[in-house]
Amino acid sequence: MRLVFLGPPGAGKGTQAKILCGRYGIPQISTGDILRESKAQGKLAPELVTLMESGGLLPDDALIALIDGRTKQDDCRRGFLLDGFPRTIPQAEALDAMLERRGEPLDGVIAPEVPLTLLIERATLRRTDKRTGQIYHLSYKPPPPDAILEVRPDDQEEVVRKRLATYAESTAQLLPFYERTTRLVKVDGVGSVDEVTERIEKAWQARKEQAAHNA
Ligand code: AP5
């Protein structure tokens, strides 16, 4: 199973990706997490750290090379879920080309839809446990008392607004891109985490049945 999660900041991509990857036994490949890990290890160039923390996108070539290498690793043999990649048309075209070369096309693109005001609230009140990487929310999913909480530098409200503008300018173009090739599965992303998971699984199942029927 080779899937992409496509959605704006705060849509719940990371939250849902962790649940589904656990259920299906495939790795979650989050470009944001990989970049934050590189930064923590001092391996991300300072100009890229600044770009990331101010809400811009990093260069396509670097991200394409990263995904090409990561999806060739052994744990991806049964599939993978890409969370945060692709984010531009050149990234999406490169992904299709690399998977086509391997004879392993993308199965689908899941797009959770959430209104703007909720996206801002979800991102600004997000907290992450430094030790486990678990994602919490101060209102909707309060962290346990022993969690060591971190706030992402790009979760300050003005940066969240910039990231949303970057999404609207570049990444939202991928919705019609994937819709044209019937790989897009839109899902209502409003509701509890469990409700959204259930909707994603139902929509994904329906898509697979439709694809089997058309084959
Ligand atoms: P990245 O880390 O990918 O950030 P993002 O796409 O902006 O997404 P977020 O992590 O903010 O949100 P999410 O949808 O995962 O939501 P979450 O599940 O955490 O990228 C960061 C940066 O890296 C980019 O800005 C860019 O600079 C760079 N980058 C990364 N990939 C790149 C690429 N391909 N090309 C170029 N640059 C790249 O949920 C959010 C909050 O809501 C949490 O607190 C959660 O608990 C809560 N929540 C989730 N679901 C629910 C629910 N159903 N109800 C209530 N609360 C919920």
C-alpha cells in the first residue's frame, strides 16, 4: 500500500498517519519529522532551518532525493505512507516518475478537509512529547502530566498563517492534479480523532472496491 496524506498544516495528517501506519504495518514517512530530526542533529543547513521555521518550503530537489532514498529502504517493501510530501507539482511529478520506474505506482491520496479557523487553533495549541514524538493538543488531546512537551517554532500564530498561505499558493494545486488521475480521496477532517480515522478507513475501502470494480 503506497499512500500520500495531503492537507494543510493542522489538518491531522501526522495524527492519522501514526494510527493508520500502526494498523497496516507500514512506515510513516513525514518529511517535516525528518527535517526536524536533521535540525536537532545539527545536520540541516542554517538557511534551511530559517526557511522552515518561517513557514516557507524547502527546495524541491532536496526533498525529492530524500524521498527517493527513504522509500527504497527495506521497511518500505510492503508500502509506506507519505506525510508532507509531495507539496509542489514538481515533487508530485517526480514521485510519479520514481514509482513508475520501480513499477510500484501510488495507490491513493487521502486529503482530510478542515476549515481555516480550526486549522489555526489545532496548530497553535499543538504540543509534542519530546521523548515519544506523540502529538497532543492542549484542548482536544491533553498530554499526560509526565510528558516533556515541546512547541514547534513554526506553530506561532503568525508562522502558522504563513504556512497556510504557502499551502494555498503551492500545495493546494495538488488537489486537482490528483483528482484528474482519480487518485484523490477527500475526507471530512472535523470531528474526534477516532471519527476521522473511521471516515478515512471507510472512504479508503470504498475507493479500493471501486478500483477493483473498474479493473
Ligand atoms: P510538516 O511537519 O509536514 O508540517 P505541516 O504539513 O504544516 O503539518 P502539521 O504537522 O502542522 O500538521 P498535521 O496535519 O500533521 O496535523 P497534526 O496531526 O499534528 O512540515 C513542516 C515544514 O517542513 C514545512 O512548513 C516546510 O518548511 C518543511 N517541509 C516539510 N515537507 C516539505 C516538502 N515536501 N517540501 C518542502 N518543504 C517541506 O494535528 C495538529 C493538531 O491538531 C495536534 O495538536 C493534534 O493533536 C490536533 N488534532 C489532530 N486531529 C484532531 C481532531 N480530529 N480533533 C481535534 N484535534 C485534532
